[in-house]
Amino acid sequence: MDGLHARLKAIAKDGEIREYVMSHYLLLYARFDATIYLLSIRHHRQLSFDFQSLWAAKP
């Protein structure tokens, strides 16, 4: 998750990553000022957000 925070700060200094926990789901979203971007929805049985498989590593 630290890599995600670093990428977010590179885009906008006021951006935040937030999680919203529901009874069976976990929502991950980014907030920039008044705009919200939904990043992922996971069922509670899924262990984590796997961003490494989504983004190529920098050389």
C-alpha cells in the first residue's frame, strides 16, 4: 500500500486513499478535493488489494 500512497502523492499532494468497510465488502477509493475515484471493491473473503499485478514496476 506504500507504493500506492507514493503514486498518489506524485499525482496530487492533497489526494487521499480511503477504505470503506461494509458488512461483506471493502471499498478502496481515492479522494482529490471533491472528486472520488473508486479503485476497487473486494469481498471480505479476499485477502488484499494486489496492485503489483496491475501496475508494471518502474525500472
